[in-house]
Amino acid sequence: MTRSYTLTETPSQDVDPADRWIRLPAGRQREFHSGLSRAHIYALIKAGAVKSASLKPRGALRGVRVVHLRSLLDYVEQHVEEVQS
């Protein structure tokens, strides 16, 4: 007997939509929310400027690198320059 489950997420006003983990963009593409390239995001991860996690099963050669979207957006926000008119 096969069981099937459906997961539903109830939107909550207390949850920040940016408080989630996202995958890095494919090569030669830009991350949708920040416009940063994959290489630039990897440099930020290496510098410790953004939070990331590697999801790799034990014994696997490859995994998935995810970045905390809020930390990425906070990094961009820290580098905003005000334009004087």
C-alpha cells in the first residue's frame, strides 16, 4: 500500500518571506533577488559575509549549497550608496 501526503504551508504574518534558504543560480546566471553572480556569492560565502549550508548526504561526492536569503539581502543593503541630487 502506497501512502501519499500533501504538505501545505499556511502563510503567517509573523514570517519574513526573506527568511528562507535559496539555491545558488546556475552558471552564468544571476541570483533573482540580489542580481549577484554565482561566483560573487561564493566569494561572499568564503569571506563569511553571508550564511550558507552544504546539503550533502553522508558518503556522497556532491551536494547542494544553499544561501540564507536574508543574509544575502542584508549584505546588499549594507552596500547601498545614497545619491546626492
